[in-house]
Amino acid sequence: MHATLPDEVAKSQTDAGRRQAALSGERLRGVPLAAIHNGPLTRAEQTARLVGEQLDGVPCRRSEAAGDYLPYLPTREELPPEAADAWIEFLHQFRGTRAGPGLAAAALTEFTGTVVADEPRHELVVTHNFLVGWLVRAALDAPKWRWLGINHANAALTVIRYSPDRPPAVLVFNDTGHLPAELRWTGFPQDSASEARE
């Protein structure tokens, strides 16, 4: 089983970000985590460390595959016509990130699938919104472009279970229940936060 936690919580190391990370760690105290994986950016390492401080001896491991990148760049023809222009414009700002698809393939190898052991294994991936969308898309066997639009709140938790005898299951998605109201939805546009609370 893998859980993912966007590292945006410590983007600027604000008091709110540090609280989000600590509360995320407290939420995971009862989970027998084998490892915390984090992307190479400083904020990801800081978030993983803050989460790990709430846990007993869970090792943090840096992984390029847990980084911040475009996992897949769709063609216009793959996208729904009503959204194609907006998404192409959005993706255009990220041109030049050629390593993304290779890293996304590595992430699927490293962070998904069943383990070769009799005992269940639980791991946490401290990562970014795009990769959370990519992993959820893969778990649901959706088209490659569909990572777009799967948005994740800062410090929210997503849990995906990989069992040998059934397809992957998204058990929890974008759960912010461990955060007080004032620390939820950080990073979303204001109108998205208002709509989500109504």
C-alpha cells in the first residue's frame, strides 16, 4: 500500500506549512510505514523530515521519481475538445521538461504494484500534485492524459492499495481530515476553496 502526500506543505517553510507537515505525521503514527520517499527538491526533503519526526525511526529516502515534473504530455487529439485549448495552454508553460515521462515510468515501477513478501508493506511518497494525479490515473487504468485535472490539496492524503489478486484500489483520495479548517486547501485558488467548503 502506498500513501501520497504533496510536499507543497513546506514550499516556503511557513508556520502553516510546518504545522501541516507535523499534523500529517501525527495522522500516520498508527501506520507501520517501512519508508518515506521524497522528491529531490528541498521543500520535499523538508516536508518528509517534518513528517518523519512524528514517526519512530521510519527512514526517509530521496527519489528522483518522486519529483516535480510533467508525467505525460498529451497531444491535442487525445484531449476532450472542450478542454483541449485550456490544457494545451496550461502545459505550454512547462515545455522543456523532457525527463518527465521517464521519471513517471520509474515512479510506477518504484511506487506501485505488489511487494514480493508475505507481509503487507506500507510506504509514504511525499511528492507533488502532478505525480499524485499520475499515480491515481494509473491505479484507475485511465488514459495517460487523465492525470490532468486530478488535483490535490496541500498535505492531503491519498492511499492506493496494491493486492496480488485484484486491481489497484484508491482507498482514500485528497483527505484533509487531519488538518484544522484554516490549514485545508492551501495553494488552491480562493474560489476553489469556497466551492469545496459549500
